[in-house]
Amino acid sequence: MIQLHCFGESGNAYKAALALQLSGLEWEPVFVDFFGGATRSEEYRRDLNPMGEAPVMVDGEVKLTQSGVIQMYVTEKSGKFGGTSPEDAREVMRWVFWDNHKLSSQAGMTRFLMNFLPEEKRPAEVIGFMQGRLKSAYQVLDAHLSGRDWIVGDGVTNADLSCCGYLYYPEPFGFDRKDWPNIDAWLTRLSQQPGWKHPYELMPGNPSDRA
């Protein structure tokens, strides 16, 4: 069975977990105690990921890191989420790269700074700057989704599973679904897919565990 080393607070882990979940492949989550320092340990870096990051997917002899690569593997193994033509496949990758650079990386950092640092250590100017960059990304995605159900083609692809990575989380980071009606409708459609689960239901680890 495929194992995904992950934790619930990670939007990047959610991208990989959701791809596995919706693919129909057999998999199980393995909790990574990120906030307890697990990814910084010598054992983790030696045995799982020298980059010191999650998620990590292990399928027999295959070990993969980075959510986009794990999504590619899920597509190779299941035949799903890669698009229906070479043109679609390139477009899916274009959006995955865009998300990694413009949306998820910024959302993840902003959410971390606003919610997982002690209040007195939260850098207001940095947060404001990041939220401005995120607003530009939301505008791009919302405009692209006007008049279409999915980011690429006529069904769910890794473009959708990547771009949604941080957008279901309840913690504030400058994103309100009601401000972006096309994104809101797209997130609703995605959450109606058979097998979909919220990140805190799909993976172990929740801020309430540390409250």
C-alpha cells in the first residue's frame, strides 16, 4: 500500500493526499510531527527526505518528494488527473508550476506567519506584502475560472488538485471565498467529488492537537 508521510496543516501535503484519495489507489497517511521538529531530525533527512520537507510518498521501492511529483506518479499509476491530450498535459503542468510559484508558496507562508507564530513575532509588513501578491494570484485564478468548471479541460486534473491546496483551510491568511465567486464555485465543485475530504479529515494533525 502507498504511504504518504504528511500532516494535516500542510497544504502541500494535502495536494498529494487529495490526488491519492480521489484516484482510487490504496494509500494510507503516516503522521509527520512537523511542529515537534520531525522533519529537522537526522533520521528524517536520512531515511525520508534530505530536504527536510513533507510530504514524502513511499510505494515499495519508490520514494518521492514534492507534491507535484507525487501527483505525476498518481497520474502514471491511475491514469487520472493528467489531462486527455498532450496539449492538456502541458497546460496542467503550466498551472501546477504557476501554483507552486505564485499561489501555494505565498499562501503557505502567509498562513504560517499569521497563525503558527507567536503573535508578537508576526511581521506585519511582510504579511501585508504577501497578501498583496496573493490578491494578484486570486485575480488570475478567478478570471481563468470564469465560464469554466475546471482549470484545464472538462474534468479534475492536477492543476485543480494543486491550486486548491491551501484554499480550504479555515485559518485566516487573506483569502475569503465570498470575494472570489468563480473560485468559490470551483472549490464547491471539487468538494463534491466522490471521496473528497477536508485536509483536517484526510490527514492526521490539526492545530487543535496543540491548543
